[in-house]
Amino acid sequence: MKKIKKLIAWAWDKAKRFWPWYKSLYRGKPWWKKTGIAIASVIVAFFLYLGAVDINFLWLFGKSPGYFSGILDPGVHEASEIYSADGVLIGKYFDENRSPVKYEEINPDFFHALIDTEDERYYKRPRGMAVDFVGIFSAMKDAILHHDGRGASTISQQLAKNMFRVRSQYSTGLLGHVPGLKILIVKSKEWIIATKLETVYNKKEILTMYANTVDFGNNAYGIKTAAKTYFNTTPKDLTTEQAAVLVGMLKATSYYNPKTNPKNSLRRRNTVLNNMVTHGDLTRAACDSISQIPIKLDFKVEENYDGQAKYFREAVAAYLKDWCDENGMDLYASGLKIYTTIDTRMQKYAEEAAKQQMKDVQRLFNDHWSIHRDEVGKGNWLGQEPWIDENGQVIPDFILQVAQRQPFYKALLARFPNQPDSINYYYREWKHPVKVFDYDKGEVTKIMTSEDSIKYMTTFMHCAMVAMEPQSGQVKAWVGDIDFNHWKYDKATAMRQPGSTFKLFVYTEAMNQGLTPCDKRRDEYISMQVYDKKKHEMVTWTPGNASGTFSGDSMPLKSAFAKSINSVAVRLGQEVGIKRIIATAQAMGITSPLDDEPSLALGSSDVNLLELVNGYCTVADYGRHHAPVLVTKIVDHDGNVVYEGPKDDNQVIPAKSALLMQQMLKGDLTEPGGTGAGLLGFVGNVHDTDFGGKTGTSNNHSDAWFMAVSPNLVVGAWVGGEYRSIHFRTGALGQGSRTALPICGLFLQKLMADPRFKQYHAKWRMPGADDDITKDMYECASYAPKPKVQTTSHRDSTQNIDYDDIDFDDEDNPDIERPTDDNSPQAGQVGSSSSSSTSSSSSSSAAPEKKKKHHPTEQTVNFDNL
């Protein structure tokens, strides 16, 4: 502290002595000497001022980049590029769309035009001289004489302004708030930074940096992006006239933009060409010839969402978020090269399969609900409203609730406060052009009200598909929905009820505990007490099969799995333990929270498609689990590998269990009545590959699933409405084997026929003695159930048997309904009173209690949660 006080005292003493000393320099001196001292004083003061600006003296001038904190590592915003596994650039992440190129990769005519127009003495000034004083005086003269003013900034100064955003990124300190001083401080910083740049980089390096950073308008930063945006070419292949157009834009990117102001751009281009003639870089004959050529644009602004596999790229961004935060990387500005697992050829097959199937699903859905899209805006085009509750009744104000969450409706509320008539007019009556999705044209413009536009888009069915390699966890194809431009929410990571596809984990845990596919369990009525989270009380749960019957007989587990018999799955879940099933599912790849309750055996807890496919991969790879991999490698802008995808795996279930479950999955296709048998219609002619599968249909057909499993590739698909209350009313149309299975089938059909993908043709090894498995464990007679007991009091006679259906309420509680007869409470009143929410201790008479075991009923309840 004493040293600081001494330093301050010394500085104050020197300051007090300075002024008397400075005055003594003038006393008694001739005028010419006084003039020389004054000029020298101004020069010294100027450099002292520049030094004060550079070091931000007393915080008066704001921060400036130093040699080591900016000049040597400028940190320019640079787009990150995403590459597929087959080497295709599939897109970019960027705030400013900029990709750097080398000096040799740019047509020299661009640099000739640039120097001749923007800084004609660029090569004549010595290195380190970043300010063109001749240009400054010339600009002042033009301003005085009212000529067409020329710019006084050199290329180095413009680079400093572009690269370091002096006018926005760095503050101007306390003095910057004084009117008139801010522009002086900004210009001073540009001079200082430009001088620093010239002391570090040579002339060619500065030109290259300038070409890679300058803004050409239309979100085109740098010469590479500009050449692509305006002329769909590369910097190397730019023609002389194209280079002149781009250089001409630098004076004012909007005023001389060839897209929006073609006449101004043409005139400016010819001015640039004449400058090249003046400085000997172009002949007069060539200039006259080129000047007659009109500007021919091949214009396309590149957006963040342009390119292939758009849902996948968004998933990659989420996948890398934590890594970027931990490593100080900006995905949108660090210039990374990201090498992903996706294969563009497989992705193309996946998108084609999804679109082909979903177009058919949508046609059936439109017919099912009498939706006439061609007549939208012309009357009652929506024959029936498909948003229904558990009783099949239309949900009141469903579309209004959707609308109230949209920005346009919130804008109406702000514009017309307390004016419901105005809001109603613009929402329900005012017809205007709206761009909406169309399967044939991609997008069409229709005249309709805002209410109709929401109905139009809400009544589309949606899908997702993921293909993953079991041995590596690498995702090879990813479909997040039918069209990214209209529905950006990725359904591959959406949480939905898995239905019977979750039974994989129930049966796997049974294999872990020593059961085999040929062990038998009885398909019979089961009743148990469960806690209803909605009613906060214990209730009786009597799950039934979707066929409406119990066979009453024992059947091999492989038959129960193939036919998706709910009674066996629930009984098996109780036998092996729900907690054990949860542990097995989590070990195999399910990361979503799972509820410890009996209904979990039927898939009552939400999961997403990605983790479900990952779980099936564990069985396909003999019990080894590999976490999903989306990125294999990341290279920074200096060419250093900064990230490599995970390659580790773990044996999470015994190989014996996996081998037996492979046989179970194969049985889903081959067992009589197997729900996945339809896959053979797509891949049946592929004899060198094993296939297995599992369907799932849940909650009034709200979620339909299919998992196609082969040794080297697992493919999963989901189909459903945007909201769970929007769905088919019958299993004949809405079950997984009808809607989701064909997506997997069409994809595999194309893939297996392509000779480039021979690696996916494979068979599982047969279980043997080394695995402690004998044939009698998995080869046994199949069972065809004979309906004996009616379990559903009311059923649509037109509905196909769907073995996957089971209903849960809107809090994932199993649906419960008491059996009824003349003396019992009416169906649908279970849980409404204490007498109807308990088990055998309820106040019902003995006769109805006796019938419970023989005539259980099921009730369909709403699981929609807007």
C-alpha cells in the first residue's frame, strides 16, 4: 500500500512540474521554433491519445483487442459443417454463414477488382502503414467539391471493422457517451487494429482474411458463401464480371444488391470493371465486351435449415450442446467440421418410405373422418371433428385451445384488448392466403380462415423412424416427421406410450430369471389391487386382451409374445417383479423414468423412439449395450480432432437371454397369429438375413409402433396424431401392424435390394450347448388360442383383432371398469364412490361378485393431455 501511495505521489509531482517545463519551451523562442514545437506537440499528443485508446486509459475509451487476445486469434464467426458417414455435406450450423477459403482458391480477378476499387495504393504502402493519408485528403476534397465521394478506409481498416465489430462488439468507454466523440473513438480503434494486423500478417494474408469475413448481404459472409448464394459457384470459378458484381456490392450491400436492385448493381459492376482497366488489370476491349453482359444470377439464400436430414441435424445440435459448453465451443460460430453417423443413401430410403406410407395413412384418416382437404375454406370441409374424448365425444373448444397458444392469436389479443368480436372476426371469419403442407406439392397456398388453417394442419397424422446399428449404436437414418418445414418438433424424441413394444423388457427379464420361450403361462382372467393416482385410492384392475377373450389355456411364452397376449404379460410382470423389469429396461437403453406399477408390463410409461430402438439393439447384439451415437468425430478450424464418438459397450444382459429373445422376435413374424407377420411381405424374399419384430398399439390407437430387428440393423417406427386425442377409432386402421410396420418394411425392402449395403445381410448364430441352450427351450408347438371367455362387453364388430391394445387414463393409470348385471353398479362408475372403487369388499351383492371372475369388462378412457 505504501508503494502505491509513493507511486501516486511521484506521478502527481511529475504532472505538476510538466506544465511549467512545457511553457519554458516557448519563452524567448523565435516564431518558427514555437511553430515546430507546437506541431511536434500535436503529433506526440496524437500518439499518446492512440496509446490511451488502445490501453483503455482510466476506462475512458472501452476495450480493444490486444495482440494475444484477438489479433493473433481473431475468433471470426465461422459456420460449422455437418458431414454424413458417406462423405456428403448435409448442412451447416451458423449465426453468420461463413466458410473460409485459401488465397489460391479465389479467382485473382476478385483481388484485382477489390484493390483497384477499394484501396488502389494497397501494395504501394509499406507493411505496417494501415492508413492511406492520400486517400483521406482525396475524400476530404471530394466532400468539399461535392463530387461522388470515395471511401478513405483501407482494406486493412475495413478488415478491422468486419472482423472485430468495433462499432458493436467493443464498447467506447465513458467518453463514448459524449456526443461527437463516439465516432472519433471508433475510427481511432479501427486505425490501431488495422496497424496491428499489418504488423502481424502479410499483404496476401490480409486480403484472404478480408475476403473470408466481409458481408455480401443476404446472410452471405465471405467470398465462398457469396459465390454460392448469388451465382451457385465456387470462388475459384467466379468469372470476371461475377467478381466485379461482388466487389461492387461492398460499397453498399443493399443499394447495389443484384437481386433487389439489379440496375444499380449493373452500373456499379461496370464502374468496377473500368477501375480494373485504369489500373492495368483488364484490357479496354475485354471491359467493353464484358460490360454488355447482363447480370445472370443463380440465387439461393442458404439457411440454417437447408440441406438433408434436417431433424437429425437438430438432434445432433442437442447431442453436442453439453460438449460445446464444457469445451468452450460455439456450434454456430467455431467453424467445426462434424462427422456424423447418418448415411445419406439410407436416409433417402427412410424418408421415401415414411412419405409413401404416411400418404396412404393420411388418405385413410381423411376418409375415416370425412375430411375433404380440397374443399377447405368452402364450407363444411371437415365432416367430423377427430379430437374425441374417452366416450367418443368431440372435445369442446379443442381447436381454440390450440389457437390460443399460437403467436398470431396472442397478437390479436394484444391488438384488440377487450374486443372479442374483433378477435372472433380475424380468427373465424377473415379469409386470407395461408401456406400449408401438401403431400404432392410440398406446400400450397389456400384461402382460408385462421381457424381452418389450424384444423387443416392439426388433422394430419405424423410419424418417426430411426435405424441403428446394434454393434456400434450408430444411427444410420432418422426421420423426425413427415415435413420439417411445417412441423419442426421431432417425433423421434417425443415421449409417447410404447404399448406392447415394451413387452420386450418384460420377457427379457423372464429369460434372465431362467424362463425360456417354450415355458408356458396361462391366458386367463387376472385381477389385482392397484393404486389409482388420479383418484388417490386403491382400485381393482382387471386387464384384458384386446381380442376381448381369454383362452383359459396355457401357452408357450413365444406364442404369448407373438400374439401380444396382455394377460400373460401382466402375470409375467408380477412373477419376475416390476422393479427388476425397470432395471433391465434401463440397462438395455431406456433412459426415461418408468413407473413401478403393474401396468408397466403393458407399456404404460412414456418412452421415445430413439431409446426404444436402442433397447432392441441390445438383444440384436447378444446382450451388449451401446449408447446411441450420432457423431463420430469433430475437427476444429485448425484441423485438430477435438472429439471422438464413444465406442465402449457393456454386457448388460446374459447372452443366453439375448439369444432366446432373438428367437422370440423371430417368432413374432412366423408364429400363427404373430402381429409382425406383415413384415415378411416386404422382406420375405431376403433369405440370407434373419428378421424379427414387435408391434405396439396403445391408448385408443393413439400410438402405433413397429420394431423391425435384424442382426446388423434395428429399425423402429411410430405413427400417431400430433395430439393423443386425434387417432383412428378402430384397430383395423390404427394398429401398429397397419400404420407403422409398412414404414419399416418399405425401408428394409429398398435397403436389402441395394448391393451397396451387403453388410446388413446377416443371420444370428443359432443357440447351442455352449450357450447352455437346447432346442427344446425355443422350438416347441405353437398355440392358437380358442376364445372361451368374453372380456369386453361392447366391441366394434368391424374392428380387426388387435392384440396390442390396452387403455390407461390421462395419468397413466390402468383403465378400470366394474362388471355389470341387473344388480350391480353401471359400467363407467368405478371409482366414483367408495363402494365401487374397492375389490371384493365392496357393497355389491354376492352374485355380481361371483361374475367378476368370468365377465370382466374394459373401459376406454381418454389419455389426451393438451
